[in-house]
Amino acid sequence: MNLVLIGFMASGKTAVGRRLARRLGYGFLDTDQLIENEIGCTIAQFFEIKGEAAFRHLETKLADHLSSLRNYVVATGGGILTTPGNLERLQKAGMVIFLKADQEEIIQRLERDVNRPLVKKGNLRETVERLNAERLPEYSRSDLIIDTRNKGVNRVSGEIIRLIADHLTKQDNPPDANPPDEEPKATGAG
Ligand code: S3P
């Protein structure tokens, strides 16, 4: 089984993904890193030269290939679900987990960031609020949602491990569609 982490920029997908992979003994991949290896420059440079659409095309091609992996944790770029069909592509690869970070925490982290092309220009708060509002409905269609507010990497990865275990147990033991008749109640004393 693979675990695919999604969520807004700076929501901790890479840090949590690495820790989760280590704890589970899984491999770890980061789609942004793989794309940078392929294009031979930074994503910010690629956005400048080729534009966002060309980046989304590479991202989607990669999403298609993820289903050939076994026992990997994959951290994805925050805009991966803006391409229609990508949630389904990721779900083919594994369980999709949304790291739901607090918007103020995201803004604080991005204030120090110089690498992410979508927040380099304009008003940071306005951009984050707009993109987050646009993307939240898509992120929320994930298989699991983890609220990461005020939580460190260890705690978030621990919660993910527990929730996956619960999720898999429920899948193995679905609630019985035709439960047996209620047991006859004991009557009288005794
Ligand atoms: C993007 C997020 C980035 C990267 C690219 C576009 C986005 O990844 O894929 O800059 O559209 O939100 P992170 O979520 O790792 O920052």
C-alpha cells in the first residue's frame, strides 16, 4: 500500500512524509523533487520559463506513474488537485491523506519563503486565502483528513498511523448489512 499526502503549500507534507516513511519502513518520494530532477531547474524557474500549465502537465504525468509503486509515502505539490482527475489518479496509487493545516500557520511559514512561485508576487494573505478557499473542497474529498493545527511532525505521523489502522480494520470488517436478530432478552430474575 502507498500513502499519498496532499495539502496546501507549507502544510508539512514533506517533513511528515519523511517521518511517516521512516516509522513504517516505507520508501519516500516527493513529486516536486522528482519534477525538479527531471527538468533540471527549480520549479520557480520552470514557472517563469514555461508557465504553470507546463508544470501541471508534468505533475499529472507523474501522478499516473505513482500506481506502479509499492509501500511508498508520497508527498505531493499543493496544487496537484487543481488538474481534474488527479485525485482519482492518486487514489489509484494509494490512500490519499489530506494534511489540513491552519491558514495562519501557513501564512507565517510562507512569509519566510522565497521559493514558491505562486506566492512570490502580490499580497501573500490574499493569495493564500483565495487559493485555500478554491482548493479546500477538492482536498476534502481525500480518504483521510488530519487536522495538523498546533501539532508537530511526530504527533501528526503517529495520528496518521493510528487512523490508517482504524480505516483498514473497518474495511476488513464492514458493518453487517443484515445483522442477526436481537438476542432474546433474559426474562425474570436470576
Ligand atoms: C504549488 C505547490 C508547490 C509546488 C508548486 C506549486 C501549488 O509544492 O508544487 O510551487 O500550486 O500549491 P508545495 O506544496 O510542496 O509547496
